[in-house]
Amino acid sequence: MRPLLSLFLLAFAASAQMRVVELPGKSPLVTFRIVFTTGSAADPAEKPGLAYLTAMMLANGGSRDMTYQQIVDAMFPMASSLHAQVDKEMTTFSGATHVDNLSEYYKLVRAMLLTPGWRADDFKRVKDDAVNFLRVGLRGNNDEELAKEVLYQDIFSGTPYGHYAVGTVSSLEKMTLDDVKSFYESQYSQANLILGIAGGYSPAFLASVKKDFRSSLPKGAGFRPREKYPPVVQASRAAIVEKDTRAVALSAGFPLVVTRSNPEFPALLVAASYLGQHRMSGGVLYDELREKRGLNYGDYAYIEYFPRGMFQFEPDPNLARRYQIFQLWIRPVEPQNAKFALRLALYELDKLIKEGIPQDAFERTRSFLTKNVNVLTRTKDAELGYDIDSIFYSTPYYNQYLKTALAKLTRDDVNRAIKRNLHTDRLVVVAVGKDGEELKKQFASDDPSPITYNSPKPEAVLAADKTVEKWPLNLKPENIKVVPVDQVFQ
């Protein structure tokens, strides 16, 4: 059925109408993924966070006929809920319920999404939650996520991707309920809708769902600029977020033209997995920084956006983007080792570019990815998500697409893709740590940054360290900025 489903998805991808992904089955659990292909890239330039606030009002607010508390109380005995996820190009509402509760659950979801209540008290609560998330959840308590999001903001500055999806504190505080209503009316349309459903629902039920969304949503969507490529990084630069914290969180990267719709995507996925598979101990970065040198908890590489990485082992679907970055995530290190850790990560990336991936490592990594895609798509919720992403990228179903591509891939293909797309100069570095001026001084200096160990190390490690401690960062003082944490996303 998958080849037929892929053709079904691709046929609908070119349509301006509502698209539907159907995965009928015998499971008593019915899963929804209701995706609108709009997000923070559609935010007006002066109102970052509007797409996020709109989605939160729908998922965490009442309907025209029920308050939010009444909806929560109604869903509680069903063990059900509705969750929202907002990214640059997609806003996703997801939930699941037992088939015995399907009719009542869907009535609640339909009311929340199609006849929202737009109550002032819900708006104040949702807005306060968003502001508190920025101030406390991100700036206050999550240095690693903060570094990654500042990296994306810096790389995409001046484009519709140039702000965090949640927005800024000042923008959220100024936003009005009318702003949210206006965004909903212009962006929540049939043309932007991909309706996904899986499980033991009936054809009659699905027909009624389609009818509801078609009759309630306008056909067309409001204009929004989508095509603005990230500016080329002309010279390496760094942003240091100054914060009173014990360790230094680091992220580094640069724009990447390759997405899933690009033929080189499977090759770069192999390269990134070999260099640093997320939360896995087999990557080069993990082995060199953590295992051999004990610098931190782990180090990874990415070619696709992967938020909330410290909380999960697998990426969420429906974060599809037209523009991606290559990213190195260096988990927090002691301040005296920050420069060495950054140098070591870039040294290993440069080594991969120059020497390529070894044949045995290529075979091992390709085998891992071929099997891991089954893990990524093992649930109906994930299947729906990856099907919907395939519509966005105009590719076959991800499981089939990746396995087919990996089977044909050679080591030479991977090494060519590495040389064509990866580099160690002209990148952006973000660090979160205290004493920003001292960090700036260290990063701008070409002086060696030797590391001191608490236990003996093999000669091979010590010999490599002599090269790493002098590795050029190519960061000039004028290209390094220090920003107090309370100004970030303010």
C-alpha cells in the first residue's frame, strides 16, 4: 500500500484544496494530526510570536459554546487532549482517543479549531504562559536550547525564519486578541490544511470530518512571503549570551541548502549520523569529546531542526522547513575547556571533510539508519507525521524513500556530498556562559588552549590534543558580540 499512498500524497501536494492523509486500520485508538502549513514564517515582521499565540489560543482556550475548563473536564475521563506545535512552516494539532469516545472527542476538537471562543481571560492566560516560557523556561532554565535557538536566529537574521517561533517578550506583551483573530482568519484555510487520521474510524466518520473542515474554513490563504534565502556567512562570527551559569553551552553551524527534497539528503544524513547521531554513543564527536576526554555529557550533529533534544531521543515530525542548517551541538562544558571543546569539534568536522567517512563506518552507519527509520515511524502518530512531511517535501513516504536511497548509496556519494556542503570556516558560534568578555577574549585569540586531565590519557589522545589546542577558530574581535541574557528574545 505504501507506493500507492506515496502517489496519493504527491498528487495532493500540488492541489490548492484541503489534503487528507488516511491510515485506516483495526486499532481501537484513533489518532489525529491536523496540520496547517503556516507558522512563524508568516508572522508580520513587527509581531513575532503571532502564529504561536494563535495556535495556543486554539489548543488551550475554549470554544464558542464551552470554556476551556469545561473542555478539559470533558476530555479527562477519555484520557485525551489536544496538543499544539508551532514551527516556521507548520502548525500542528495532535491528539488521540479510544474509538468508543471518538464522536465526543471529535466534537470537542472540532469546536476548538473551527469555532474558537476568543475569550479575553483565555488570551491573557495564554499570553502570560508564552512570556513566562521565554523568561523562565528558555532564558532561565535551558541554556542548551537557548544556544541552539540563538544560533538559528543569528543565521536566519533578516528572513522570515529570523525569529524564534514563540516570539519575543515585548512583541507578545503588545499583541491583542484582534491580532490573533486576524491571523486565524487569514492563515487557517483549506489551502493550508493537511488533515491526518489513523486507526479504527469508519468511512462515514471521515466523510463527516472532511465536510466539517470544508464548510467551516475559507478556501484560500492570506499572502505571506516564503522565499528568502538565509544570507551567506561571509566570515565566522560568534554570539556570546552572558548568563550566570556554571558551564558553557555551545552550538555552531551554517546554512544548508539540502532538505529532504534534495538528492544529497540521504548522503548528508549518513555523514551527520557518523559524526554525531543524536543521543547515541557511536558518533565521532561523542567518542572524542566525552568518551576519550570526559569533556561533557555528549556531542551531536544535525542537518534538520531538532528542538527539545535534551528531553527526547527522536525528532518530532511536522517540523518541515524549506531552509535548514548544519549544526553541531556541544553540550555544556566547564568554562576552562570551552575553547578546547569547540576547537576539537571543528577539528573532527574538518577531518571528516578532508578524509571522508571510512568504508566500514559507512556500512555500519547506513545499516543503522536503514533500521532506525523503522523506529522513527513505529507508531501511527509518527506515520501520520512523516506522511504529512512527505507532502511538504514532495517525496515518497519517508520510510520507503530513505531505505531505497540508502540501498543505492555509496561511500563516494557520501564523501562528495560532504565536500560540497560542509566546511569549518564561515560559520556561526553561539555560547551561553558567564563572563562574556572573557569568553570573547578567548575565542578571538589564536593562543593555544591546552586541556588538563585528572587522569592519564593514551598517547594518541595527547598527540591529537597538541594539534587541537592550536586549531584556528578564525573569529575576529569585531565579529564577536556579547549579549546579556535578559536581552535575548526580549
